[in-house]
Amino acid sequence: MAEKKYSDKAQKKIGKVMEEFKEGKLKSSSGDKVKDRKQAVAIGISEAREKDLKVPKKSKK
């Protein structure tokens, strides 16, 4: 059985951020409205990391 990448709380946090994105209420740190789905996911993961929730480590690309 494969190991779970994200904790349940992290998934919920990312889900809430995606809801904000879909409603058009998500803003980046500069205050601009987020228009890119990938950027919205990145913000959700970043916020989950800030709360010390289980998320995968950053890739070294």
C-alpha cells in the first residue's frame, strides 16, 4: 500500500484555498488576485507547511 503524501488536515487546508480561488477571493502576497490554478495549489501547500502539517518536501528542481 502506498504511503499517503498529505495529511487529512493539509488536504482540507489546500481544499479551502482552492475554494477561495474558485470564488475569485484568493490573493497572492503582493495583493494581486490569483488567476493560475497551479499558483493557488502552491499557496495552499505553503500555508499547510506554515502550520507544520504533513506535506511532501520541496523538490530541488
